[in-house]
Amino acid sequence: MDDLFFGMALARGSTALEAMGGAPYSVIVVLFTLSVVAIAASYGVWHQQRWAMVLTIMAAVVNLLAALPGILFAPTWYWQLSSATYVITGIAVVILCLWRERALATR
């Protein structure tokens, strides 16, 4: 599921998504909004701003929580795999944002 799909899904509306058997419309709206927020936060992360790190962690956690039920309750294996990918990616983003370089002990 990429951002382009979210945009097309938003344009189709909730009844078209229900007919396709995809994710609930509310999940699509949340993930699309988080994608826009993540793009804004990536600019700040690039410039090493603290607010952007916090915003990126918050967006990753909300994204992770939105995708978590899809692992068990998604209708097809594709959606389950996609949800699992979002969960793993969210965990990786949080870990990498909190990663600190440690000073060498031999100095």
C-alpha cells in the first residue's frame, strides 16, 4: 500500500472501498494524513530538528497502531502482509529515531 493508493482510495469514497473489500475508510484517511505529516516531518529530520523527531515518532506509533489489527483481521493475505510490513516499519522508525551514537570508551 503506497501513498498513491491512499489518494486513489480517498477519491473513490467509502462505498467503493467496501465493494473492493479493502481496508476500512477510516484507516485509509488516518494513513493518508499520517503520510502527509511524515513528509513534513522528514524535512525537519533532515535538518536534525528535535520537533521533527518527536513528530516522526508520534506518526510512526499511530501508523503502527492503525496497522496492527490488520495482521489478524484483514480479509486477504496481501492486506495481512501489508499490515505486518507497516508494523515492522513503524518499529524500525521508532528505534532509529531514538538511536544514539555512543562515545568511544577508549578516549
